[in-house]
Amino acid sequence: MTNRYLGYALGVIFTANFLSYLDRQLVSALGVRLIEHFKLSDTEFGWVGSAFTIGYMVFAPIIGFLIHRVRRTWVFAACVFVWSVATIASGYAPSKWILYATRFFIGVGEAGCLVIGPTLLSDYFSKEVRGKVLSVFFLALPLGGTAGYVLGGQLAARFGWQNAFLIAGAPGFLIGALIF
């Protein structure tokens, strides 16, 4: 593989990881609006985050199983598409139950990023640079999480909280296509 391709691969996988954390934290940035819109109690709002965690927890081992049987980039791309659709659907959920379901599916999709991303990078990069490459990959966690909070509030103020989910979820389709 050429250095150019390796840079491209790292950039795409980094961006997928960045978007996964942005999408994950968006709900926290928009929490007040979600609580008001769905008339959620503190416990019910807690289930919004818990639904994500349950989806992530249940599907991470399943994705780990799949990547030994199906081409990893295909599974990775499918995961990005799933979380992108679910992020957009979060903004248009007609009830708290649908919101919980969308957050569950964000967890399903995002489980693939942290399971598959590092394995692909380990395949692509030599042992000598792997630590540096993985540090770039994992830098997407705090950057994406912070962006989710900052952009979530900005997007909601400018375009409405429902469209903030649309705007945050849409780039995943491009990244998923590039991974595929």
C-alpha cells in the first residue's frame, strides 16, 4: 500500500470514529429540548443514553463474530449507515419509545467502529507506526464528543433541534460509502 492510500485510510477511519462520537454526544447537547419535547422525566431521559449503551453492549460481540466471516469493510460500512440513519431518525422520532429505539440502533452501529476501526488500522500499518496511528484514531473520541456538544447546541439554535440530528447524521452516508 502506498503512503497516500494509508493516509486516506486513516483519514476515513478517523472521520468515522469522529462522527460516531459526535452522533453519540449530540443527544446530551440537546437534552433539554428532548426532555421538553417528549416530556421526559429524569429517569426516562436516562433511558435515552441507556438504550444506546444496551445496543452497543449487545452488538459489539456480534460484530466481532461477523468480522471473521464477512469482509470487515462491508460490516464497518453497514454499521456507519445504521448509526447515520438512526441519528437522523432520532430527530424525527414521534414518541419517546421510537427515540429509545433510534438510540439503541446508534449503539448497534457505533459498536462496529471501535471493534473494526483498530483492526483495520493494525492490518494497514506496520508495528513501528501502529501506536501513532492508533493514537490518531482514538483522538477522535474527545474531538468528536466535544464537537457533538458544541455543534449540537449551535445547530439546534440555528436550524432547530430536529434538523441538528439530520445535519449530524448525513455525513455518515459519505463516510460509509468511502469505507465500502
